[in-house]
Amino acid sequence: MLKKHSPQVLIFILFSLFFSISSLAQKNIYAGIEIGRRTIKVSVLDVSNIKKADYKIIYYSNDEGLSFAKHITATGELTQEDINKAGLIVFTQLTKIRAQFKIPEENIFLVASSVFGSARNVDALKNKISTLTNKELDIINVDEEAKILVKGSIPPVDYANALHLDIGAASTKGGYIDELQDGKLEFIPLELDFGTMSLTDAVKKTVANQSQASDMSVYQEKSFDFNPIVRKKIKDMLDANPLLLKKEKIYLSGGAVWAFTTLYYNENTKDHYLPIKLEDVIDYDAVLKNNFNKFNTLAKTNTEAARVLNIYDQKYLISANNILQACVESIPNLEKKKIYFVKEGPITWLISYIADRSKKVNTNF
């Protein structure tokens, strides 16, 4: 026979149940603020299964147009204005997400990109952030950057069966994870010393008459002539890593791939990983070189396409796709592989942090 309880007891039980469920839900909420070279990104994720990369982005913000990297490169340090501006943005955004999402403090991470490690006065920035937020700012180590990219870009369930490449502005980085005995893992980095902008600069330098370096027909001719050098470097990188033959999935990220998927596919998808095909990359290349006005027209009605063209001109896009196409074409046994664009590239570092702290994922490599 069930005992009768007073209304007060029942209300207490209901409240306890409610707060227990709320507390459990909050444990699945993670947030990160990244101070990048020119941006400060804020992400809040509701993670269902980190091993399968099953998560929802419930908040995302991006403050652009900052000059952190420019000032560090020019003078070797951050300006006081940089430090104050970064501190204010981080404090404002952190205050907002703390109030809105009630995230456990251990689930909130603050990081700065590796370029900050070369700033002589980086401690001034760290102290500013710590004073304002009562949290420590981690500086990503340049040697750890590729590992963080791989851990955050490849779903942990695919760690042993995939490789990752990120085509950046200055270089292309990535790697893969090798399974050793006794369940141990080893990270193998991959790096190509060409990125979207560095390749463009290298091609321009091959123009004998530099007054013609900005001429599109001249640039396309020199870009075509330079392609064998790019392919040779990629082949050498892949040949030095025979274990890549066993990898069945290829995860690609970076501005070059974002530009391609945005301009060519022209569709919005909520999936974190967008399948891509080599034939599409080849078709896109033809449009880039022979019918670029198609993308200018698209940008008039598509805000994401407009963002791409605001960041990259035609020369940069051609260089970006030369790297992308050469990378994909160079993958051994490509017909048996699956290729994905890591759509949520800006939050890969946060996924890596979450995976590191998950008891379900082996990230000891």
C-alpha cells in the first residue's frame, strides 16, 4: 500500500527531480572562446555523444576585423589597445554565456592561437583575461596545433581510419592517428609549406615582369606552370607516410574547402560533415578560371558567397583550389575513399578540448 505524502513533500520531490535533470543537462553544455589572429570566436555546444561527434551548436559569435597577428608580426608584441579590446570582448561574451546557459566552469575554455606565443608581452594579455574573468587563458602551442586540428576535425570513432588536412593561408597542416599495441595511439603530423596565400605569392614571383603579376591571364598561365611543384610536394608528403593507404576517410578543412563548398554547392546543411567529390572540385575549377562572373552574381543574393569573395579574390581562389584538387587527386585508391568537408572548422579546437576530457575517448597520443 502506497503511503500518502503531504503536498509540501511532493513539491520538494518534483523540484529535486527538476534540478537533477537540469544539472545533468548542463554537464553536457560546453563553451569556448578563442582569440585568433584577426577574430574572437565564441561557441557553446550541447554534446550528446562526443565519440560520434554528435553535438549541436546552440550559440556562436564571431568578432572580426581585429589586428592581433598584424601587430605581433610587425613589432613582436601586442599593443595596449589590443590587450584592452581582447579583454573587453572576452569578458562581455563570457558574462553573457555564463548567465544564459549556466555552464559549469570546468566546461568553459579560453584559448589563444599559436601566434600569441611569439608576442613578448603575451603575459599582459593572460593577466588581463585572468583578472576580468577569473579563468586562465591557454596559448595553443604551435607544435600541438596540428594535433588539436586532427582531434577536433575527425570524429573520435574514426580516429584510426581517417586522415585530416587543413588548407590554411600560409600552409596546409593535418595528420592521422596510428594504432599501436596495447591500445596506444600515435599522432603522425602532415604538413605542406603551401597555403592559399603563400602559393599565390609564390606564383606571382615567377612572373618576369612584375607589372604583369596582377593580370589574370598571366597569373593563370603561371599558376598552371607552378602546379607540378605543388603536386610533387604533396606526393612526397604522402609517400613518406605509407600508412595513409589504410585510411578510408579523408576530412578536409580550411578556407580553401569552405570557399569551394560555399560557391559550388550553394546549399545550407546542418550536418557537421559535408561529403565532397573530386569531379565537383574539377568542375568548380573550370568555373573559377573561365566563368568567374557566375560567382559574382551568386554573391549578390547569397551572403555566405559574398563573405567568400570579400576574403578571397579570384587569384586566391584559384590557388586554394589548386591545392585542394592536388591533395584529393594524390590520395591513393581515391575511388575507395570517402571525403568530407569539416563544416564546423572554427570550433575544432573546442571539440578537441571536450574529447580530451571525455572518459569515452582515448586522446592519449
